[in-house]
Amino acid sequence: MNAFGFYLLTDTHYFESSLGAEGKAFDEYMRREQYFMKESGAIIKSVFKRIAEDKETDVVIIPGDLSKNGEKESHKSFLKELYKLKESGKKIFVITAGHDYNEYSYGYKNDERIQVEGTPFEELFEMYRDFGYGDALSFDKRTNSYIAQITDGVRMLAINCDSFNNPKGTMDDELMKWAEVQLCKAKEDNCSVFAICHYPIIPSVPVFDLVGDAKIKEWRKVASFLADNGVEVVLTGHMHIQSINEFYSEKGNRLIDICTSCLVGSPAKYRKITVNENSVMKIETIDVEDFGWDLNGITPREYFDSQFGQAIVNRVGNALSGGKGIVKHLKKLGKKIYENATVGSLARLIFIKVDKSLKNKKLTELVSEVGLAVFSGDQPYIKGTPVCDMFEKVFRRFSFIIKKVEPKLEKDGVKINLTEMLLNTVGSNKDFSDLNAEFILK
């Protein structure tokens, strides 16, 4: 692959704050939201300014979820920022995703959620014509997928698996046939190809293999298709997580999936990726820094993590609400324990011992810490740490349930070891980092 470099940021979720970001309904919504709405414009402007100042790297790639939820005014405001960045000398390539077209979009004013003008899928091509679509060597109008020349000898296959005409999170046979033609042409023209796709191709962490919306459907089929047709790297988003994963097809071909977090919410990171003349790909992770907002004396990272950490706690609490009959009573009991228990008191309840460093920790605090760690990449709770040891004991205690559940989770004949899957989710067992890494490409 020829030498080149680019910035990678995704899930910008730009929200035009004049549509309304205040009041009781807004505050209630934000209790369970990972990323910021009101601050999104300021964050994006700040990051774009820093990218514009880098005169050595002239390509910027954004794989989808450009707007909060398809608000027409959000797209208009985001496009203004894209044009400013383009005027600084950058070539920008985007794809859209599920949050970019919507019949029903909303703002928040006067303590209520109000409907605002949304964006039909059919309008996205003209909106983003100047950011990849118009420069495409080939464009698939059905899905808004395309292939473009990034630099001499290098092309980018932009797979839109989240379009109106293609079920969300799917690379169907028609789209795959179109992509195969483009990859064959690239090979004939002696061009290397990398891909972008909003949905992760490879599950970002092992347990996401069990979550339907966490990766592209039939991901092993799609990963093998890309790897066996000459694509070695794919850039993804959607899950708001920092991860890098490898997959090998049955033919022995490798695919590297570089998934990048939401730009406007914890862990609030973007990447700079370079490939040198020796085909060494260097991946560098960059934190969102000060964006001109009053953070009440805390750092941007603390500000982002505080929002997401509380959202994790609230989402779990919400899952323990509702239901009917005995289910309602059990959930109510579970919620009471969840909101009030320490790790030590819960451990005594299920007859296991935990490290003294965990005994007085609130259960909600631990849930928040583990959730933040999983999405930040390089999950620290490896075997031998107090948290991992605790999880191992819990899983052994409930092994009789786990063994009954595992066969029901099997898909396509792939057996599930739920305990190992969960342990490898909270503790990374990879020999490379999810944040900064180097790979030698073919």
C-alpha cells in the first residue's frame, strides 16, 4: 500500500442547539444518554480547528451518524463546519448512517420534546455531494455506497450498510455484488483498497457478538468477503467504543477492524492513521481537548466520563423497572439491591469472597467504572486483578445457569463459552492496544 495518512473521526452526532436543548424533558433524556447534545457543536468546531492546523495530513474520513437524529437544521450546521474544514485544504469523505435520516426528529423546549423537521434519505446525496459522493469512481445509488481514489494507488470502499433501501446493519447480496466489482477493478488498476462502514464488521468486544445491533449482520461472512477480496483494513464506528480487532478468513486472509468512539461523548476520541512506504500502518488515538465550555473546574475527560458513567448507572436502573406480576416484584427487589448495595454486601449475599479493595465500593460505582473501561479500550480487568477475580467467582457460582443458557446463544454452529466471552470483554487479552498500535500490511 502506498504511503498516505488521514484523520478518522466518527459518530459526530451534530445537534443544532437552537432546536432546543433545555427543560425537564431534555434533562430526563440526558439521564440515559452517552453523548452530549448541547455541547456537540462546540466540540466539533474545536476538533475541526485542530485538524485544520495540521498542514501535513489533508484527508479526513467520517464513517456515519453525522447528525444527532436526522434533524434538517443539524445537517445544515454540520455542513457549514465541513465546508470550513474543506477550505483549509482538507479532502473529506463521509458516509451517512441511521441517525442521519429520519421522518421524526426532535428538539427540547419549554420542558417538552417537540418535533422538528427531519431529513429523508433521498436528500442525503445532494447534501453530502462535496464530501465523497461527487468524487466517487463508482456510486451505488440504492444505498449511497461508493468507491473513491484517496491517493495514488489507494482507494476507499465506502460501504453504507445503514440506508433506507438496505436493512440497517446489513451488507446484502446486491451490495456485496456491487462491491465485488469495484474491488476487482481496483486490483486490475493495481490499487490497494481499505474500507469504511458505520457498523463494526468484527464485534468490538467478545460479548457484542451476542448483541444484534452491535455489529454488521452475518459479520463472519462479510469479514471473509472483504478479506478474501483484498481489503485488509476497515474503519468503523456506531458502538461509540475504542477497539481494534483482527479476523482471519478460512483462506487465511486478514481483516483489521479499527472502531473509533463517538466524538462528542465518552471516551471522546479520534484517530490519526498513517501508512509509510514500508506498509507499516501506525494508529494514533487523540483525546478531545478543551472546547471552550465551562466545565466547572474539571478536565474534558472527566466531564465526558461523568455524563457516560451516570448514563450507564441509569440505564441499568431503568432495565430493573417495569414488568408485571412476579417479574415486577423481582425487578423492584433487584433495583433496590443495585442502588444501595456495596460489592462486599452483594458478595456475602451470594456466598463469595472479594478483595478488600472492593468491599466498600458501591455496586453502582463498580458498574460505572467497568462500563467506562470497556468503551475506552484496553480493558484493564485482566485475570489476576480483583475485579476479574470477583467476576470469575460470580460466574462459577452461577455456572449451572450459564451452562443452560450457552446452547441457546449459539448461532451458525459457533459454540459459546459465555464465561470466557464476558471475562475477555472486561479484560483485554489481545497483544496490541485498542488505542495506539502498528500493523504491517501486505
